[in-house]
Amino acid sequence: MAESFPRQQARTRRFTLGEPRSFKVAADGSRVVFLRSPAGDDPANALWVFDVATGGERVVVDPKQLAGADGEQLSVEERARRERMRETAGGIVAYATDRDARIAVFALSGGLFVADLVTGAGRELDVPTPVFDPRPDPTGAQVAFVHGRALYSVRVAGGAVTRLAGEDAELVSWGAAEFVAAEEMSRDSGYWWSPDGQAVLATRVDEAPVQEIWITGAADPTAPPRAVKYPGAGTPNALVEAHVLKSDGSGSVRVEWDRDTYPYLSTGGWDRHGPLISVQSRDQRTVVVLAVDPVTGKTSALSRQSDAHWVDLVEGVPARLSDGRLVTVEGIGDALALIVDGHGVTPPDMEVRSVVEVSDAEVLFTASTDPLSVAVWRWEASSGELTCLTPEAGVRTAAADGGVHVIGAAGMGYSGSRWSVGDHVFESYAEEPAVEPSVEFMTVGERQLRVGLLLPERHDGHSSLPVLMDPYGGPHFQRVMQNRARWNESQWLADQGFAVIVADGRGTPGRGLSWARAVSRDLAGPVLEDQVDALHGVAALHQFVDLTRVAIRGWSFGGYLAALAVLRRPDVFHVAVAGAPVTEWRLYDTHYTERYLGVDPDGNDREAYDHSSLLPEAAELSRPLLIIHGLADDNVVVANTLQLSQRLTEAGRLHSVLPLSGITHMTPQETVAEHLVTVQLDFIRQALGSPAAAK
């Protein structure tokens, strides 16, 4: 019997195994470093190097050859980091290099390893373990790492270990990103080296004020619960400071800024001009970029951004050119624009997505002029010339340094991502999916909603089809893009006998500031209205869409949206599957939730929270609803599902709950991932009386 698509998708981690990834380019342009596992079903990433001059690739470190690689043991900190990064692979999943990529360091089973990228030699360093987030200084002479809530460094030659910072307080840590920084700000580190390796800018995090929640292993009544510090909306955050530490351990100075007004440290870094941080107000309406004096700790403001709703944090900025000009991304008109020295350098119809590199000669960034595509653009520092490096339709990204551009490309004409530098294409060992998505992209409704429609492979174009809405629908993520990998599962669901509709409504990125800010103080109304309008817009174009049999499913925000749909619009949606849904926004974290609904959920912002909550509407349920939730989820905690289920039960509303023991928010386990999609399909089919499963 041929392997099913759900099984293949689970086994290959959604077809990501075997793809080259995590590219870094040496500052001198000599080498490109990357990760790749040896097969499409092998999760163990190896460390590879590409020599730009010779055009050759070689394996530098195969983790299977290292002691401790079998049955990899992960520390609590490493498990949490992988959860925040949505990391599902194994082996070497993260590494860091010095400036010229002569060495790379990584942690494996808690040990600290260093690899010589020129000779290929590698060894484990004798340091306290387990090690977390190791990073070499730019010169390659020493490596910093976190162990036991303290920050250390070790000399690569000689092995001398220095404790840079740490204290006995159980809830104080040095050099590690706190929960909201890693989960919501895309800041995955808590320390940054000076260019000469003589000092480190490091965070000190005190979690004492943060509320404690408990994650239980409910399937094993003898297992003790696990305490997690989780800052729910309206509750205290961790207290974050920054300090400049001498790398020889001889002294430190605290960085001074108004932490009462700007409690969030959103970014950190250190370039030739000195340390650079950005800090953010609790309501997220103001972000200030600060230059730091590494001797005194005093700061001076380089820029200030304010917005009536919120200031967007964009990856890769702030940064400075060699001449000191500040590079940021800020809202101008209705778009996020690239700003250099206080002036916008991108046109008003371009939406900047991220900044890839800021060097002496250029700023490399990604941006959209069409929300379905993302291109790599170059702004030349000397002339101000703007050039698109990837004009083709699709989703592009890059890694760059030393004048070398490594381009990552995804499109509708091929599976997965293709990476290349010049004429060299990095081979992918990823498997080809057993489905071939065929997506009809369309624009519907008065708000010009971007929609993708998928039909069964052999549909005749006339026969009636039940509908499956398959959205995410929330901030920070688009589903409707020119990227085939995003459509594999939707196509398989369509092949089971459905017209699958995917729509990006208000709040999703890529369509300007007013579009994104339409969900301010209301995470429910606009997103649901747009799903209804998308459904009716597609039905107006295709008579085979059966509006009497409409299902909706989603995960995370999409799960919230699915449950919201059957509660508020049972006239439109006839069955829902809600995976890991936020049902009560007071239970979700501060930085995400307060951005949209406000900082005072039980006071001035009560109305916004109540209107966006599912709990007050539980008694309105009249359609079949399946809620799926991992009991070990520390992102959207299972209390969201349990509180909604309790309200439904108290109102006498029949519903189904599928608890997943030991499963987190991202469900990486193969057997669980395989069967989750078929469980959802069977529930929907039973509720709608839909066709039997395709063979």
C-alpha cells in the first residue's frame, strides 16, 4: 500500500528535512556556512561549508559521528528555545561563527563543540554543562555560553573558563532571552559580543514578578507538574536590564535608560560604533533606539518611533552603516519603509518585510509590492540606488556579507526552497510531496481579499463540492502567497472531496499599515467578517461551491478563528475544528495580546477583551465543534480549551475535546502529526455528510 500523504508529511517534518538552511556568509566573502540533513526523512542536520572560490561543498561536522549524538539529550532551556523557534529537526539545529567564518560553535546534547571551518577539525570544549546558546566573539578567540542561568566565556586556545555574570537568585538569569522576547519579539539571544571580543553586552532578567503557571503530564498521575513563568495579558513582565561586561571578568557597567517608561528591550547589538539597543513602551506605541557608551553605560537616543496603535518590530534593524547613519524600518504613509539617516528610501507602494544585511556598501532587505510575493532588494549606500535582485514571482529571502549574496527562493513551480549563490545551486535532499498543489489565486469582495482556491484533482468543474475554509487569519502570518509548500496539506484536503478556500483578511501582513491595524482593539470582528466575505466572493464566481455545507478549521490563531466562526456565524459555518485556540485573550501573553487589545484587560480595556473572547458566547454554540489541544503547550496554555469546554458544558452545548498528552504547541511527534489531520477530516466529514475518503 502506498504511503499516505499525512504520513509522508509527518515523517519529513512538512518536507523540510534535507533542505539546506541556516545560511551564514563570512565577512570576507570567502565561505558560506549552512546546515543540511542527509535525507528527506533524516532530522540530523550536519554542518556544511561552501568555498566561494572553488565552488565546492563539504561536510565539516556530521553529528552522528560525535559522542552523545545518539539519543540526543536536551536541557530544559534548549527544549524551550526550540519551542520558541518552532524547531522540529535534530542534530545541529543552531550554530554561530566568528566574523570571517573560520570557526563555528554549537551545542549538542548539552556539550559545547567548536569546528574549524578551514581545516575541518572539530572538538568538544571542557566547560560546565549543559551549554545553551554558544556564540564565538567576532575574532574567534573565545566563546560565550549560558549555563545554569549564568553567562560564561571560554578561550578556544587553552580552554580557560570565565564566569562573566551570574548570581544565586533562582529567578535571575544572565544572557538568555526572556519568554516574550523569544516568542513575540524575535529576539532569541540575551547577549552580544563587541567587535574586538573585549566585552559583551548582556541582559539580566529577573522573573520574580512574573506569574507562575503549571504544565502537567496528565497521562502520568505520578509525574510532578512543571512550573513555567508565563506573563499573561495585564500581569507583570520580567524585569530586564542590560550590562556591559568585560570578557576577562574584570568588571561591568549597567546600561541606563528609563526602564519604567520603556520596560521592553526589543533588540540588542554591537557594531564598530558601539553597543546599540532599542527599547519599547509597555503599550508598544513608542520605540526608542539608543546608542550606549560602553564605559559609562549612559545612553543617547538616535531615533524615536511613535504610532497611535503600535510600532512594528522588524527583523534586522536597527543597524548602522560604516559612516554611522542609522538604518530602521518605520511607517511612512500606509507602508513600512526603509529609513536611512531619518529619510525614507523606499517607494510608497513597497512594504518592507525584513532587513537582511547592513554593510559598508549596501542595505539588503526583503519587501513586497504585491502581497503574494516577497523579493530581495538592494539599497546602495553610496548612490542611494534601489535594485530588485529577485524580480520573479514567489517568496525570496537571503543571507549576505562580504559582497556575496545567497538567495533563497520559493515559488509555485517547484517544491520547497531553492538556495543559490551566483551560478551554484545548493542541492536539496528533501522529498517531493505526494500531492501537487493547483491553486487558483483570486481577489474578491469590496476589500480585495487575497484568496486561494483548491479543488479535487479530477473535479469536473461543475459538480457540487462542500467547502473547507482553511485560514490562519491573524497578525504576522500570511497563507496566501506564491509558495507551493504552504499549499500541500490544503491540496490533500481538497483531494478528499472539498473546495478548500484559504483567505488572508485584515490584520495579516503585506498590505499596509491600515490593513494590519484594522484589528486594533478587536481581534474578532474584522477577521471573521473577511472569512465570510471571502467565502461568498468565491461562491459568486464558482457555482459548484455548496454554501449549505461549510466547514472551517485552523490552528493557534486559526483555531480561535474557527471556533469564533461557529459561535458567531452558525448561519454560514456548519462545523469547526479548533486546534490550540486562544479562547480568552487574558490567558495569552503580554507582548502579543496587549499590542492589539490594550494593557488593562480588567479596567480601561475590558470591552476590547470581552468582545474578542469566546467564553461569553459559549451558550450560542449550535454547530459541531472539535477542540484539539496539547496538554504540554506553554504558548497557548490548555486552560484556554478547558475554560471554553467548561462554559459549553455549563450551557448544555455538546462539543468534542481531543487532549494530546505530552504535546506542545507545534506537535512535532510523527505519529501525532500524521493522525491529527485525518482525525480532523473524519470529524468534518461526519458533520457535513461529505464524500468518503479518497484512496
